[in-house]
Amino acid sequence: MAIRVRFPVDRRISLSVSELTGALGDSITVLPVVVALGALTPASLPHIFLLFGVFQVVWGLRYGLPVSVEPMKALAGLAIAGTLAYGEFVAAGLLAGGVLLVVGATGTLGRVERFVGRPVVRGVQFAVALLLARAGLDLALGGPRLALAGAAVAGVVALAGYRRASALAVLGVGTALAVAAAGLPAPTVPAPTLFPSGGPALTVGALEGTAAQLAMTVGNAAVATSLLLGDLFDARVSADDLSTSMGAMDLLAVPLGGLPMCHGSGGLAGKYAFGARTGGANVVLGVLYAGAALAAGLWSDFPMAMLGVLLGLVALELGRVALAGDRRLLAVAVGVLGVVTNVGLALVAGVGYWVVERRVADR
């Protein structure tokens, strides 16, 4: 039986089995990225999980819809791959939050979005996927037998028809191995403090990472999510509203030890596919993430070789999405340039090419 709470603007919050399964649908790609950040950077998992939980609930109640809250994947991928130092990662998250808040509050998102073509955005995604794959391979080579075991687990799950859950299965096996080796950890309570893992470092790399993330956020987390909310729920939530939400969220969360976070069309689609229909899925997931914050020590001894497999699976999924649209050659070119040079330069080159091509086509 579902418990329903009346929500303004004719929205209802439902707490039911379908909302629970929908909540889990959003965690399939979030958990592997979060655990990798906790293992490979100074990021504090208890703070990350707690703030993820808080903002899941905030936006579930605010919109009355299963709006996704997920890591900013470009920044997370660059930090995991070692391209961004942790201080640069923090600075980039704050910069991205400030830009999104201003752009959303002033209603200028539509005018900005047209200058960044979808193939260029996919190229940035592909570059991050390649960087993650390289980092994963380096980790896997440190323990090839364990890496092969992780790959076998992922293969079995994928062959059984649950490809999107393969990374979650590897995460479960790796967690079990960590607990078997070190035992169950004591509960951890996140301490309320500013920048618990280190403060921001404003560098050229941080600016480049911000630009790469904003290119992805504008297209995927704002415009595409707004369209998908209309398609799936007949809801009018503008891209500028979502941009304002993301900006406020990051400016509040990052100083407290949270990750740079965004809304995402992929996470929203995942929730919907697993049964979520209201913001109740966010409330459920918020409670689960709060529990994960207390048990964050489970992942402190995660085997690095299996983490390499995990990164490979995340890279595979991100790369698959990046190459799903048209103009694949342009996306691949931007992605390869991002790996050979850096993602910021690849983004500038891609946007420049796109603007020139559009102007030539309009003549």
C-alpha cells in the first residue's frame, strides 16, 4: 500500500515499492563513481553520501518528481583519472555552481546552449570515458587475477540481461572482499566542518575542468532533463529552473565536503525505468544515502584491481552514451584531442569548429 502526501502544484509524493525500485535505478551509476572518488582522492565518503541524501530529499520535495541528483561526471572523471588535483576539483565545483546559478537566475541558458553543439558535448563525454578507461587499466594491471574475477562477474550479470547493473555487482563483490579482509568498520558520523578534505585551488586546470563540465551540464543536466520531464511526466520544469537548482546545490554542498552535483537525464531515465513516478523515490534514496554515510568505511579497503574493473565499466557506459548520437566522427575527434592534450583545449577547439560550421551552413 502506498502512502501519499499532497504536494503543491498538483504533485504527490508516493512512498511505495515502485518508488523504492526507482530509487535504486538511480544508484547504479552513482555508487561506482562515488566509491572510486573516495578510494582515489581525499574526498570524504561520509560527507559525500550525507549531502547526496540531503539534496535527493530537497529536490524530490521541491519538484514532486524523481529528479536525479548525481555527480558532475566530467569533474568526477577528471579527478578519478588524476587529471584534476582534489583542490582543483573543489574549485571547479564552486565555479560551476556559481555560473549555473547566475545563468539560470537570469534566464540566459537557452542563449548559451546553442553555441555548444551536442556532438561537442558528446566529445567531452568520450574524452572523460577514455581517461577513466586508462586509469582503470592501470589499476587492473596491479592485480590481474582479481581484475579478471571482477570482469567475469560483470560479464555474467550482463549476459543475464542486467547490463546496467554490472558495475553495481562488481561493487558488491569488491565490498564483500574488503569486509572479509578488514572486518566490518565502526559507524562514521560526518563532522560538520568547512572543506573537510581540503580547500579549493584555483588554477588553469580548474578553469578547464569547469568549462568541460559546464558543456556537459548545459546539454545533459539542464536542457535534456527539462525535455525528459515533459515527455515522461508532462511537467513544465524549465532548463533555467534546473540550472538555478544545481547552482544553489553546489555552492551549498561543496564547501561542506560534498561532490559537485547536477541533475541528469540519464539518472532520471533510470529512475523512471525502475518504477519511480514521484519525488518519493528521492525521499527513499535520501534515507538510503544517509545510511550509507554511517557505513562509509565499508569501502575504505576496496581492492584496487577490482576498482579498475569498476572504472572500466563506468567508462564503457559513458562512452556508449557519448557515441550514441549522430556526428560520431566529430565526437571521437574531440574526445581523442582531450586525451592527447587536455579536455579544456578539446572543448574550445570543438566549440570553435561547431560555430564556424553553423555559420557556413546558414549562408
